[in-house]
Amino acid sequence: MGVLVYLIFQGGFFLDKFTLKTDETVLIVIDIQERLVPAMKYGKKVIDNTNILISIAKELEIPIIVTEQ
């Protein structure tokens, strides 16, 4: 199964589109330290977007790897 992905940067301009093959894809979430989120300029947005990515990966049955220090 393939998923068409549009790559967009923060300004909202279209950059590129490509297809992810779910059987060749993995989501890697690297050490989001929740105690530091309040000090991050876009901390809440990082958490919200990470949760969206995790939800989509689960729905598409894409493996998820989470690292913690």
C-alpha cells in the first residue's frame, strides 16, 4: 500500500510530493523531553504534531520507534 505525501514547510508553500510505501516506512520519535517543552518556543506545537504523526502511523500500521535517554 502506498500513501501520497505532500511535504510542506512552515510558511505553507508546496515543496514536493512523494509516495511512502507503508511496508518500507517507519516513524522514529527521538527523545522528546517533556520537562523541557515549556522552555521551547514551539513546544506545544511539537507535541501536537508528534501526536498527529503517531496517530497516522498507527492507523496505517506503520511501525513506530521511540527513543528515550
